[in-house]
Amino acid sequence: MHKRAEQLVVEELRERLERITHGPARHHETLPFGIPPIDNHLPGGGLKLGSLHEVSGGGNGAVDGAASALFSAGIAARVKGKILWCVTRPDLFMPALAQAGLSQNRLIIVECRDEKGVLDCFEEGLRCNGFGAVIGEMSKLPMNMSRRLQLAAESSGVVGLAIRRWRHPSGAAEFGQPTAAVTRWRVSVRPSTPLPVRGVGRARWFLELVRCRGGECADFEVEACDAKGRLALPADMVDGSIPQGAWQAGATG
């Protein structure tokens, strides 16, 4: 019994030491999407860890937040550690998140009374380097608060994903307001990949990299996250039938 207690103490100390020595270092790392057209547009070849990133849905997705949530879940699925998800609306659909690679065993959901509570929990979660990612759903993200979130992410090495959702599509205009986020993504739903037989193919998304600090904005059409959280290029783009000019680059972020 005494031996078991000593073993538990050692394991806990080892875990704490690992967090201390590896947590803050993560802000120097990047998380590649595994898709060259996307990774080549991102400084460092992937999504920067230890940073704040914004995600919004396009069209009706600005209200329901389904595509942006699954895009964020796919990112979270590919980082190590528990995932903290802060919401005001309890409408997360776990089977869909699992299909995007995020296991319920890794997910901690905090339901807050209002958006101030979400932002407070978001910031506190980002300060804890024991999490792999912290996700918060909100409509407003003031510049001063986004700076606090970015600094918290930098200090811990945890990736922060701010999902912007509005009660009405007209509110999505706020997505153009400046924040301290390193990247800003808009995810719109496209018709699913055609199948040679009856059925529904893999969902497609139109990704807009609206802002990228130190890089260029761009548009991409991809197949939605698989069970490992990975995106894919549609087959009709992989075989070269879509001209390279179809990947439209925008202005510098």
C-alpha cells in the first residue's frame, strides 16, 4: 500500500515536470494540416501552437456554428492533452465531434451563464499548460480581450480557438474587426463529394484564410475532417483536373 502511494506521487511529479518543461515550448511549434496548399501558406508550415486563432462559419454557419465547430474539433483532435470547450449554448453534438476525431474522453465542456464567463474561462484555461487546446464560443471578441488570450496562449504553449457565433447572420460583419488572433478562418459548407452509387459522400468545406499574421490570405476547397481530425483534398483536385489558379490568394494579413 505504501509502495503504491509512493508510485502515485512519483507519477504525479513526473507529469508536472513534463508539463513545465514541454508546455511553454509548444508556442514555437506548428501543427501542419498535411495539405501542401494550406501548409505552404502558413508561416512555419502549419497552425502555430501557443497562439490564438479565430474561426467562423460562412452563411448560415455563422449562426449554427456547425462547420466551424467541426473544423476546430479536427484541430483539437490532433494535439495532445485534454480539450477545454467553453460555451453558453449547450448544443455540441458529440457523435459529430467524434467523427471529426475528438473523443469524448478528452473533452471537458464548461457551460457558462454569459459570454463574459466564456472569456474568463477561456483565459484561465489558456494559462494552464496541461490542456492541449482551449476552445471558446462567443459573438464578440474585443481587441483588449484578444490580446489577453494571445498572451495567455503564448505563456502556456496551448492553442486557443475562438469560435465566433452570432444570433443573426448580420452579426457576422463583426468578424472583420481587428483582433490579436494569429489566424482567422471562415468555414463554409459545400456540396458533398459525389459518390458512384447512391449515398452521401464526404462533406466538403470552403476554407477562407481571412487573416494570417506574417503570411498571405487564401481560399481552399477541402474535404471535411475524418475520424483522425485530418482534412483532405477532393479527388478531382488531387488528380489535377482543377487548374492551379483555382487556389485564389488574397491580400496580405
